[in-house]
Amino acid sequence: MCEIDQYLNIYKDTPPLNGKKYEVSVHYSDFRLKKAEEQSKLKPVEIEKIIEYVNQFLGLLDMDKVDFPKADGRNVDYKKIQIDNNLRDVRDIVWLKFTEDGYLGVVATSNDINFDIPESREAYNKRKKEYDPYSKTEKRVWAHNTSGIIVHHVNKSWDETFVLIFPLKNIKNNLTRNDIERGIGNYLIP
């Protein structure tokens, strides 16, 4: 296995669900909640260092680094990012959100930056109906996203003033934005 594969593959300590499929959703396993508890006891890493690490990882993939990824968390113009960076798809970004006390809360991809957080533990598994513009159908989805549940679980709140956005300008043919998202997340795990 080459050096980059260790990051692109499923995180080595992820437990299988029912012995066959890896399932890290907070709705089916407490694996990520326990990992968040561990991480919340560590000192948060400086944002500048995280930017450096993400750019190092992108460099391992022969992708462009991003010198100034900090953006207003409440006002993201995905179409402008796509046009300015000549992206194939408006969802070809990786974004990172932080808690108010400086912890990295999520590495994610797509055009759906939000600061969702459940009001209580009882709300973790609530569902809602949502229209999917891609399939043009209504679906039942989780009312709260995984990162919001994790941040709530460790008694933290989102810093809504900024996010880090890394446009994925030249994704190689054998990778997807989800592969890169997973790789960055694994690369940042101490």
C-alpha cells in the first residue's frame, strides 16, 4: 500500500457493523461519539496548522493548495467558488467547521455548509421529509446531521463566523470528492 492509500481507505479503527459493512453514522453506532469524546480532551490544533496539513494532503494528491481558505461561514456563494476555481461541479469543495473553542468539528464535502445542532439528545434520531432536487423526490432523512450531533454530544457549539473551504480543482480520474474528504479527515486524526 502506498503512503496515500492509508488515508484514502476507511479509517483503520472503524468497526464493522454486523461483521461486513463499515458504518460510522451516529445513528447506528457510538464509535464516532466515543472518538469525539477522546478528541475533545486534547488541546485543539491551531487553524493555521490545520490549513497547512490539508494543503500537505492535497499536495500528496498533486492537487492545488489553497492559500486563503477562510470564508464567512454564513455567506458562502457556491456558484462563485465553482466559477472562480473552474470546478466541474458546485459540490467539488471540502469544507471544515470549528467549534467556538477552536476544535475541528467536521471535514465535509458538497454545497451544504450549515450549523445544525440538535436541541437535545432525544432529537438525535428524529427524521423529517425533505425534497431531493437531484432525484426530484421527497425522502425521509435524519433531522440533524452527524457533525451537529457529535458537537452537541461533547457539549460544544459551532463557530459560525468562518469555515475553511478547499476547492478541489483537479480531482484525478480515479478519485472522488468523497475519497478526498475521507483522506483529509484521516490525515488530520492524531
